[in-house]
Amino acid sequence: MKINKMKNPLSRLVKSSCLALSLSLAATAAHSVTEQPYTWENVRIDGGGYVPGIIFNQSEPNLIYARTDIGGAYRWNEAEQEWDPMLDWVGWDNWGYNGVLSLATDPVDTDRVYAAVGMYTNDWDPNNGAIIRSTNRGETWQVTELPFKVGGNMVGRGMGERLRIDPNDNSTIYFGAELGEGLWRSTDYGVNWSEVTNFPNPGTYAQDPDDEWDYLNKLQGVVWVLFDKTSGSAGSGSDRIFVGVADLGDSLYQSLDGGQTWSTIPGAPTGYIPRKGVVDHENGFLYVARSNTGGPYDGSEGDVWRYNYNTGEWVNISPVSGADLYYGYTGLTIDRQNPGTIMVASGISWWPDMIMFRSNDSGETWTRNWDWAGYPSRSLRYEMDISSAPWYGAMPAPQPPEASPKMGFMNDAVEIDPFNSDRFMYGTGGTLYGTNNLTNWDDGAAKVIIQPMVKGLEETAIQELVSPPEGAHLFSAMYDTGGFKHEDIDQTPASMYQSPYHGSTISIDYAELKPATMVRVGQAVGTVPDNFKYIGISTTSGDTWWEGANAGTPTGAGTVALAADGGTIVWSPGGSTVHYSTTYGSNWVASTGVPAEAKVESDRVNPTLFYAFSGGNFYYSTDGGASFTQSAATGLPSAGHLKFRAVPGYEGHVWLAGGFIDDENTTSHGLWRSTDGGETFTQMPLVDEGDNVGFGKAAPGSDYPAIYLVAQVEGVRGVFRSDDQGDSWVRINDDANQFGNMGEAITGDPRIYGRVYLGTNGRGIMYADPAGGSTSSTTSSSSSSSSSSSSSSSSSSSSSSSSSSSSSGGSTSSSSSSSSSSSSSSSSSSSSSSSSSSGAAGNCSGVNVYPNWTSKDWEGGEYNHAEAGDKMVYQSTLYQASWYTNSVPGSDYSWTNLGPCGTGSSSSSSSSSSSSSSSSSSSSSSSSSSSSSGASSSSSSSSSSSSSSSSSSSSSSSSSSSSSSGGTGEVTASIDVTNDWGGGYCANLIVENNSDSAVTWEVELAIEGEVSNMWNGTWSQSGSVLTVSGISWNATLQAGQSNSSIGFCADR
């Protein structure tokens, strides 16, 4: 990736752009994690979040995309009439990519699609944004990191589109950035980007520069780009380009020479923010919808303008004028079949409903979706059909003139199908609606039928999930839509929880021994009504609920726990002390011995036993929550996100996950277990970082519940299951199913072995079952030590063992071996899932051998990459490219492993990287030290394949090399400075394994400046020394392999 922000960046690090640095490299045996194929599906809710963008391809019918602010992006499936998610591959390290600020679909090569991704621009979010691109409609993606942040969930995110492709030269793409970063351009299909440095205005508007919450104070930037496709010809580019900028002064700009020069549009209005723009190519009009803020939650006034760019005339065509509208204008669209027809929406009109306007004469006259018919009656041009999502109408009944459901709110995305004047879609703050008979609006003979067009698009933010042993299999607690009793997880629920109705439900529990008794706590969205009740109780398995009294004076929901027999509720409200009730919440007594706002849980066997956690301390109550005692447990996380659960059927068994590791390594992050009611805890091995834990039906032949875990286990992030009380773990998701920010809620099903329910922050609820195939795994363990120096050496070795299993055609075979000095096999893999089966051999005949590339660059020059579907051979193994790639075959998940050449078997891996080597069963580690000019440096390395003993000495050098243990050759590293702007620079880190064995690497290197962010790697810095290691898919380098996927930016 190369980004040039300045025309002539000056390299202050080195004269050359490639610099070799001194380093110490640690190479350790690559770990494998057992995996089991699972099938992942959404629990169907339909919507539940803001849809700020709907994008129709202008050349191909039915090719439609939708973007969300926290839930990724989707492609419309016309055959199934539903949306298919495209970003479920986004995982823990790049979770912010699920915030999609803008999306563009190519009108020339309709297989190409681009998205600008990143979640926040706040100071506390260290992650930069990216432009991701696909050549197969979002099936696979490539990433170009940006040197600044992107705010897919920030203020102004409904404006746009900021990302736009030139219809006359689809290699040229523009992107309008936030934070004053200006206008950016790519001329190679989004691979490389540079700032348009002569664009005059990066956007000076911040809604509230003094906002203490670090949200409204952010510059909203360049907000949309448009091309006049009639101003150019195919292959030559468009001359006329329009750009809208978040600025209350000059905000509308144009270029008449293909982006070479820029100027304000003469006579353009000022005073408001241009939230949307649309070009009518046939009539030569630019339409602009404006508001006094960038939205999406506000904008109390505004106007609509039409600009004739052939005559230079501006006309105010606002449907309703004036500064006291109580709404501004935002969603804007044109009927491409009848360009004189335009529609515009009010952004925030809520009472009595949203307002949408339609004109058939280019804005000279307007009609609206409803009119007053004598207050409080209204005359509607539409009818709502919510039969596919009946819960939309289950809100508490409003008073006329309001109705339920409403047409919506936050209506920034408003689009007429360019190929079908009757199809119309629009986004709201909670769903995506549409119609297939829009033209009924004009003749009035029949109603426009508005219905949810959101199936498949799931955007709820989940707080908690419970699966009782009887009744409905799943109950949910979530932000903004309250939560549901899911009687059929493949159908939308009839209603959210009622009486009390909570806009957001935060915590929910059931009585383990009396599951029809339930309790939940929630809070209002927005203003808290008078006499608001935070707690609801049910004794009918959630069919009916009643309000409990508030405990103390709560300011939030907090957490709640219900005794195993349902007789006692313990509630820890926000802003109040812990209380308990033995009268189903009608009155409360304060608990003693426990801090306010502690997290609370109940034992699942003993009705008098409750647990609490706060500030690294664990508490228990043996008298039904009346009093708590701090346990003797030490070493538990004192900070960070934390979840704990008691085990059904096992009194006193508690599992606790959470924490974080700070820069000083003084805190903890993992998984702990107690079998004595929390008096003591044991940290579980194998789990590097634990995030949440839950339980489900025990495996056949076992009595202990299956344990489900969101965590990092042996260096691999994912969702895991253990059937043996945490002694071993199997990963049950894969790299294609990571769901961004997941794991706020997880539970198994006590009635279905293997079933897991997973809560996400923006992708709704996922559920998964074993795919039916058997587990395929390879595990290895080894231990040895060796030390060496210039004067003496010693070595010792210990035995290693390896075991493997594979399945084919329903049969299973296994083998194992162990030895203290004889040859054995070890294998390492960066794949997230793998399978092996008998079949045809990998056919390598006539296939290019790396580095003889298969495809030329964009200008038809040298062969320098592989395209999707291209095959290449590397180290006698056949690989196939999943998308455009120039990485070493098998080094990352852009490649699919088709099997060794001519072996008579084939294998596949989702991340397409595997290797094995025959070696001695004992491994060795070596350390060396050298001194130069009074300074000392040390390097150490170990490898999973090595000789039975070794002794060596080496010294570090400026070429950054060290010998790999057990092999010959060197591992080297260098950096390639890709951008230098004086105050900082960006660089790629290149690590190459020239040894004859696989290594898991870590490097230490001296750099200039302080690292501000890094992509595709983990890092820490002490002074000028930067320590870098890979992440799950690039942490292992095979023999002869190099890796340039990691990069960083640093400030001087």
C-alpha cells in the first residue's frame, strides 16, 4: 500500500525508501488450534439499526447495496428478496471496518465495489480507516489503509456519498474525508490514494466545537462527490465534477477540467450544510438538499436548490420554506426513467411522522406523503404493511395524530430504482423500508404500500442472551429495540418486551430451577420519562410482564440476577447500591458488604447463593443477597470488560472472563474458574484473552455442560467450545465468520448439544450448529532448551509428541508418535479451518511457478500479480488466488491451497496457508549476545523443527539478520517508507524467512518517532525500540517466505 499525502514527501529516515534495521527476532514453534466446521445464521429480527446509505448500480438492474453505521455492508439478493452480508470477515483487530461511511458501485465494471470503512474519529480510537475494494461484488475484499480516521458511526455519517467512481474512467475514484483531511483520489481502481492538494476547502464545520464528549466537535469534512457523465467520454474521464463540503460558508465546488482545478460554483447558496446532492444528466441540473446540521439526529431547518449548470441559474425549490420548519432536508433522489421526478425527505421530523415530498416537474410543485385532514386526522398517500416484521407495530400505542408504526426517522437514504420507477427504498434509524408501487403516489387511485425490505439485514446491538431449559429457546436483551422472546429463531418476533417497555434492555435472567420465572432490567432511549420503571418480572415464561418498583434511585439498568428457585431478585442498578427483593420486586432492601454498581449473578443450584464482582474483587452471598463477603481470590482483572457466569447443575462453579493488558503489563486478561463458590479462582491455561463465557448442553457421554467462549486461545481469536471443562478448546467459527465486535453476549442451548447463540454489536444475534462434518485437527507440543555463547555451550532436549486426525468419506483415522531424539513430524498452519479428503492430485502441469506472476499491471505492463482464479505453484504446492493479490502464495488468506503437486490428495484451507516438515522431535532455542561500541544487543530464536541439540553464537548486524535455529540461512527484516510528510511517516515492514524451517516471528527494531497506528500486526514501543509480531494469519513464516502485509505510521 502506498499513500502520498504530499506531492513531494521528504524522507527523513533514509535517502532510500527501503531501510534495513537492526533487530532481534524470536522464532517459536507455530501453534495449531483445533477447529470444527459450524454453520452460522442470523436469529431473524429484521433491521434494528440505522441504514444511512442505499446505493443502486446505475448500469445493472437489481444490483443494490446498503451500508450501515455499525453493522457492515450488504448486497441485495434479488432472487431471495433479501440482503446478503459482505463484511462478516471483519474481526477483532479491524472491528471498526463494520462502520461504513460510504460505498460506491462501479457503473462500468459492475463487479467492482468499494467502501470507506472505520468506526470512530474520536481521540480514544487509535485505529485509522481504510478503503476496501472488491472485484467480485463483495465476496472477497482487499484493503488499503488510510493515514487518517474514518467515522462510519460519527456525526454526519448519513451525508454522501463521499466515495464516487468516474463513470467515464472507472479507474478514477474520489473520496471525501473527515477531520479536515480533504479530498482524495485514486487512479488505479482504489489501490493507491493521494490527496487532491489543490482542492480549496476540507470542510470547517463542527457542530459543537466545545463538545466535552468528543463527538460533535469533529470536522465533518468533504461530504459528497458527483460526476456529470455527459461531460466526458468512455475512457477519457469526466470533465465536470461537483463536490459538497460541510461548511456554512462556501460549500459547493466544481471542476470543469477533470479535477485539475477547482472553484466555488458561482452564485451557490450559503448558510446551510449540503447534506445530499444529485445530478440530472438529461436536463443539466444539480439538486442540493441542505440542513443547518450534518445530522443524523438533528437539523431543524434547511432548503432545497436546483442549479442549471448549463445556464448558471440557481433556484430555491424548497417544498416548504422558512426558518421554523422544525426539520431540515436530507434524503434526495431522482427517477432516472423520468428525470423530472424528484423526491426529498425531512431528516428528523418525528411528530406526527416523517415527511417526504415528491415533484414531477423538477421541483416547481410538490406533493407530500400525508396531509392534514382536520386535526388530529391525516390523509395518507401510503399504507404500512409490516406483516413480515410485526414487532415494528408493537410499540406502546400513541395518541392521534401519531400512529404505529411510523414511516421512520433519520431518513438520509432515499432512493428510486434507476430501472424501475415503482421500486423505492429508504433507510431509517431502525430499518429499511420500500415499495414496489411508488407511482401510485401520483394518481391517488390506490395507496403506496410501504413494507420492510430489510430481510437479511440484521443490525441490533446485543447486551445479553439466555437460553432456559424449557419454553422458548432464546431470550435477548439489546440496545434500542428492547429485546425479544424468540419462539422461532428463523422468524421475526411478534413483539418486543412490553409493560414495562424499555427502549434498551441491558440484563435478563431466569430461575434455573423454575424457568418460567424471569426478570429483566432496561432503560429509556433518550429522555427518561417520569416514574420510569427499570425492572420487569414475569412468571409466564416471558409471555406477560409487570413492572417492579425501583430499587433506590437508579440512573441506569445495571445488572440483575434471579435465585435458582425464583424466590429472590438481586439487582445492582446503575447509580445505586445493590438491593434484594423477596416480593417479586414490590419492595427492596439494600444489600451489605458489596460495592455499588457491582455486577451480580446467581448460583444455578443453591437459591440462597449469589455472586458479585467489582474492581478486581469477587463477592458471594449465602443469605439470598442480604449480605456479601469478599472472597480471598486474587489475581482477577481489576479493569476492562468482564463477564462471569455460574454453571447450571454445579453449585459453586463460576467461570469469569475479561480484563485487558495495559502498556505496563500490570493487569490481566483471560479466563478463570472457581469450584468453591468464588472463594478461590484458577486461571485457565491456553486462553490468552477471555471476553465472555456461557454454557450449553453437555457433550454425549459427559455430565458437565459444554462451555462456549469468545476469546483468544493459543494466539487465535474466535469463538470456542470445550467439552472437557476447559482442558481443551475447539474453534467453532472461522475467518469468514468473525462478525466484527462480537461477544457481548454468548450462551449455549441446554437442550441442543453444539448449539451456540452469539451476540454482536451491530450484526444482531448469530446462532450456529455443527456443520455435520467431523473435527479435523493437528496438534503438536515440544519442549527443549539450549544455550550458547562464544566460550561455552550446553544443550538439553525433551520428547515431543504429535497427533493428527483426518476424515474422509465418513471414516476417521489417527496416528501419534513420540520420541526423545528420533525423527517425528510437526506441522504448522495459519489457516482458520482446514479439511482433507481423498481425490484428484493437485495438477501443477503448465502452471506458473512463483514468482512468475500470471497477470499484468493495470496499464498492461509487467506481470506483477495474480487475479481471482489464477493458479500458481509455490514449494511444490498448488494455490489459487481468491482475489487480486501480489503476496507469496500461501502466505495469507488471499490464496486457497489446492494441494501438493501430484500427491493424489487435495486439501483446502480458508486462510490457505499450511506447511509441515519432518524434523527431530526435540526443539532448541538459542541466544546470543554481541557488543559493539560499548552497546550490547541480543537475539533469540526457536523453531518447531530443529536438530536434537545445537550450540551457536552470532552477532547482530545492520542487515538485521540472525540464523534460524535448526536450519541454515537467515531471517531478515527491513522497512519500506511509503509516505513521509515531515511531521511523520508511514512504512511497510518486510520480514523474510531465508531459513529452511517455519518460524513464528517477533522483531525488535530501532525507529525514528513514535508509532501512532499499525495494521495487520501487534506492537509495543519503548523509547526508540519498536517490538512487532504478527496476528493470527500472518504470524508464521514458512521457509523461504516473506511477508509485507504489516505497516505502521509514526509521528516525529
